[in-house]
Amino acid sequence: MSYGTLQLNAQITEPKDTVVNLDSEKHMHQKHKENHLKFRFDYDLGSVLNNAFLRKFLYGGTIDQKLIDENYDRLQHGPNHIGNTMDFAIQYRRFTGEFLGMHNVGFSTAIEWHLHHDFDFTDDGYSLIMNGNKSFAGKTADLSNTKYNFLQYSQIKLGLFKENEEKHSEYGFQLALNIGNQFEEFAAPHAQLYTDSLGEFVELEGEFEYLESGYIGKNSGLIQGIGAGLDLFYEIEKEHKYKFVFEVANIGFIYWNDNSLEYEAEEHYVFEGIVIDNLFDMPEQLYSTTVNDSLHDYIIANGHRGSHATLTPIELDIWYEHYLTEKISAKARFRHKIFGLYSPYYQLGGTYHISDKYHIGVDANYGGYSKLNFGVSLCMEINDNFVVDIRTRYLMGFLGHKFSGIGGFAQINYKF
């Protein structure tokens, strides 16, 4: 993701004639000065759990004991990630030439939508969810450092960028109005669940923190918070030699309205079950409520309503591409999301420039929400105005029992 120019220039072999070289450089900078409209969509779903499990867990299907045991062997003894993010953006860039006395300046504006959803769980937590607490009879299940984040928000952005023709570089910023739609956070820095050996009671104790917006549901357009953000970027590119990009996006916050709910406490709770005198006359609460309902009712009763501020996940992206030959380039990338449950992401790959208009690439990546995986990319210049860039990070995800990850990246650039 770049707020610099992502338009890929046609590859031109530079002749030895000095005058033509100057014309080529002038043409390159003229291409940067064109107006651009960019559409971008990024989807990422990954976990330490494999794709065979994720597909059935998220989209429906029977998860048998063999699949449960298979994924237990994949766990990392905590924390174990599962995460899902979705990002959509429309950006317009216009080169104005001069602004407030500065030369080679342009402005950008964008509308973006973000969904951030991730969960950290322990090995014991996985066993409790999938197998129940029977296997923990007379034992304690460790649930410490369990975390859950859900955030949905939109942004309206406006920024400036400046080009330095002599240094072949460009840098700029965007300011954002953050519109908070809904959020939910849970953390248990310390927690454990004990099951009596005879099954007569369970005992839960620990430290629990919970936050949520006043509304959690399907209405994704509801405005429940307002905030601000900042994007910064710098790139330097020498045509057909190298390119370096540094970006940090969504440095910001959202201030949620006073309907937000906050709960924080140390709990020691013993549940001894419900007495049933007549099997044919079951208590009403067994039919009308669930565990989730009961917990939420308890949090509402013991928490308090009020305004609350949260930080948006900051996206750091650094990558470098170097041409090894006229047709082949190598690329390295580092990416991280701060204030989320995202592990540092590393990528190494290469691109083969088939012609001026077509480029294909392969890469190996590690981190984020999953482990080792491989991806492919295809960049096509449809005509002088359209460039389409398509990538996947999870090519090996088709081997559902060996790898994890579903998702990809698509971008369309229109210049005029």
C-alpha cells in the first residue's frame, strides 16, 4: 500500500546517446505528473490453524476429532494467532505543480474502509473450546494472555506530496478524519479455569478487561466515534535500477461516544450448576439464554458506560526492489501492524519483466497471522491509462492440511 505513485513505468532500454537519455528522464518525470485514480482492495485471513480447519470453522462444516487433534499439534504453546483484515480504498492524486510557494507539489484525497479482527488464544483455551472441560477434570486450564480485537472504521483523507526530480524521490503526508463504526476488545492478562475432578463445580479466576462500542451488529454504517489520523510516505526510484519505499499509515485514534461500555475487574467465580427438580419442567433460563448472553449481561451489570478512546492499528511498510538484470528484479519487504495482534511480516521475492506491459513475480513470506507461505503476482498495463496489479500471499493455502491463509491484493490504477 503506497500513497506515492504506484504506476509501473514501461521498461525502456536506455540508449547511449546522451540527448535521448535526457529525453527519457524527462518523460519519466512527466509520467509522475499525471493525475491518478486508484482502487485498492486487500483481504487477509490467517492463523496457526490450517486452512482445512479455518474453512469449516468460518463457513460451516463438520470438524471431526482428527482435524481437532491435527491442529492442536500445530499450536505454538501461546500465543496462537487467528486474524482477519479487510481494507478498501479509493484515492485521487492530482499534480498541481506549485502550492504555497513550493514547486513540484500535488495533492491527494481518499476514502477508505477498514475491518480489523484478531484473536490470541492459549493451547488450553483451544482444547476447552473444541473438546470441553472434561479432559481438565481435576486440572487447571491456563487462559492467560487471551486477547480479542474487533474494529471497523472509515476514513476521509486529504494530503500533499512533493517530488524532487534531481534525487528521483517523492514524499508526502495525508491527514485523516476517522469515523468509528464499532469496536470490541477483550483481554485476560491472567486467567485460569479449574474443573472439579467429580464435575461438581468449575472455578474461574483472573484479571479481565472488556471494552465495546454502544452497538455491535450488522449495521456497519453507524457512526459511534470520531477521531483523526496521519499517513507518511517516502520513496526514491531510479528507473530500471532500484526503488525504495517507506510508509507508515493510520497513526491515529478514535474517540467513542458515551454509550461505550467498559469493564475491568479481578474475578473469582465458582459455578456449581443449576438444580433441576423435574426433568420435564426445565428452568426457563436454560432455554432463553446462552453462555455469551449470561456473560454479557454480567458485564453490563458490573461495567460502566462512558466515552472512551482507542488507538487505530498503525501499519508500517518498508520495501526495496533492485534490478539484477534488465528483465529480473529482486524484492525484500518488512511489514508490521502496531496496536494489533499481528506478528512482524517478512517477504523475499523476485519479478520477471516479460515486456513493457507485463510483469510476473513469486515470493516467499513469513509472519502476519500465519507461518511460511508463498505467493505470486501479476501486473498488467491494459492500455496507456489502466494498470492492474493482482497478488496472493497464500498460494500454498490449497494444501489445506499443511498451510494456512486465504486472501490477496488487487489494485487498479487509472491515469489521465
